Amino acid sequence: MISDHKQINFNQYYEIRDWLIKNKYSGSRSNRRYLRDVLAPIIKWHFNKTSAQHLTWEELDEYHEKFPSLFEDLEKLDNN
């Protein structure tokens, strides 16, 4: 769960965002499978270095609430 992860900081957030933009990882705005299979393992790896396993849908929703602008960045990439 989120509470078990290290404290999230903005440096990690921007590192993830920049990596996604640099590697042009974009997906359909409505494609939750993309978010689960691509974005979630990246977030999991950055915030908990011991594992890159998929997050649950509930955890992914929590990240979406915590970092809405990260998901908005993905939508912008998809629209370009």
C-alpha cells in the first residue's frame, strides 16, 4: 500500500515524468491497462526500490489522486 512506501518527493516525481516524456511512453487516455502495465511498475520501482511488480488498481487510483499532473502529462503526449 501507499503508506508502506518511502516518502514521495518531487525529485522522484519529475524524474519519472521526464523519463516518460524522453522515452515517448504515451497511451490512450482511457487505457487503464497501459497505466497499469507501463506506468505503475515505473512508479513502484521509483518509490519502492525492492520491487517493480504491478500495482493493484486501488494503488494506481491512489497515485492518480496524488499525482494528477503526471497522468495529465501522459494525456498531452497522447494528443501530440
